Amino acid sequence: MKKYDGLYIFAGNAKDDVLEASLTKAVAEIERFGGKVEAQEILGKRTFARPMHKRENGVYALVRFELDPAKVTELVNRYRLVEEVFRVQILAVDDRREAKLAVQREAAAKRAELKASKEAEAATDASAE
């Protein structure tokens, strides 16, 4: 099993309830192929740089999942048959890059915590005077 990020574009006129159903259907396809969904996020409606197939916008969603690498092409081919999915792009997640980003996030959180504690200490010193 390998981690992947799937960027889905759904029809631009999709309402919230229809969008949720479409996303659920896309996630069900991943699970049907033996994958495991880790996270999903709706990125919102965006306008295309140029019209594609007479459409000018779409609703984007990002799904992180684990799947056997041999089944990725089958999954993409299956999405071609699903009408709700306008476009899909699946990228493999680089574990080294993810580890580096996690370290950077952790360091940024420590810096923010240190800054907050210094500000609280300075406020306490100012009120004591």
C-alpha cells in the first residue's frame, strides 16, 4: 500500500448535498479497490483558466488515501465512467518530503509557543511594575 493524493474536480453547478454525494461516491470507489481513505477536504469552487468541455468552473476536492500501486490505473479508468467526476489527478505522496514538512511544522509550532510565552512573560512584567 502506498499513499496518494487525489485531486477531484466535480461539475461547477454542484450544490452542497450533491457535492457530498459525489465525493462519497468517489471515496467509495477507492474503498472498492481495497484502499483506505485517510483524509478528505473540499477546496471549493474555482474558475478554470480556460473553458474545458463547455464548462468554466468546478468544485475541487482533495482526498488522501492508501492504495496498492497496481490498482491506481484501474481506479483512474473507473473514474472516467463516473459522470460526477469531471477530472481527477492522482499523485503519489513522497514520504521524505512529508517527513521534512512535518519537522518544519513542528519547529514552527515550537517557535510560536516560545514567542507566546515571551509575550506573556513581558505582559506579566509590565503589569507588575
